[in-house]
Amino acid sequence: MVTTSAQDRSRIDEFVPKHDFSAAYEISINAPSSVVYECLLRSDFSELWLLRLLMSIRSGKWLPRSRVSTDLRQRLQGTGFVILAEVPNEEIVIGIAGRFWRPDGGRCMGLTADDFTEFSRPGYAKVAWNFKLRADSTESTVLSTETRIKCFGAAFWKFRLYWTVVGPFRASCERRFLSK
């Protein structure tokens, strides 16, 4: 019998315990978890040129780099993303639902954390994405990220094709983001 400690469990399990697709990465950072967490909240994905390029190709218009320094919670407003769970200095879980294979992403705007757990609309997928911090020592932190996708109905095959094309680029973006 395998046992899992509370430190090894992730809050992402509460939102997408069973999934169709997933990806996970981690990096060791020479800084305490409190510093890493604050940097995570200030990080801006639009700083990654590859991500801006991919989103520009998808939307047909150039995505500029954000010029306003804001915190993650502010940047998520109006995007369809919702913070599902947050334990400062330990883990944050973000969710979104939509038809990601469409040029506009088909995001379900206005989704709440409560809505996300029960979301199972046929033809759609939902994604939970976490950042989890684990202190390696007082001055070193392991930052990991996991993405889980659950598809409903015919969305499975559409998402599978989308993930096959976008997945390698997305993986590159996540690895670059973690190393920033």
C-alpha cells in the first residue's frame, strides 16, 4: 500500500481528480518559498515571446507585452481564469473551461470556483493548473506545476488534436516560465 503525505497531495486533486490529459514540470530555486511565491504572483506570462506569438497566431492579432505591473489575481480578471484554491507560500490552483481548440478559445467567462468543480458541459473541456512550492531547505524551494484537462463528450477528440499541436509549445512556455 502506498501512502501519500499531506505535503505530497495537491489541491488540484479537489478540482480535477480524474483527467484525460496532463503535464507536469518542476524546478529547484535557490530562494525561500515565501520569496518564490511572491515572485510567482508578480510573474507575467505575456513576458514570454513564444506565448505571445502563439496567442497572436491563434487570435489573428499581435498580443503586446503587458506594461502594467499587477498581481496575478488582477491579471486573471476578465480572462475566464478563476483561482480555485490558494494557500500562500504553498500552492495556488487556477481553472478555466472552454473550447480551447477554437480560435477564440471558447472560454466560459464568469465561471466561479464553485461552478468549476461541477462543470461538465458536453463539447467543452476544463483545465486545472497549479503551482506548488515545497521547501527543500530554508533557502531552497522546489516549484512544480501540473496541468490537468478533463474533456466532456466530443471535446475529447478535438482537444486531443489541439494538444498534439500546441502541447510541445506549451511545454516550452511552462519550462521557460518556471526558470524565470
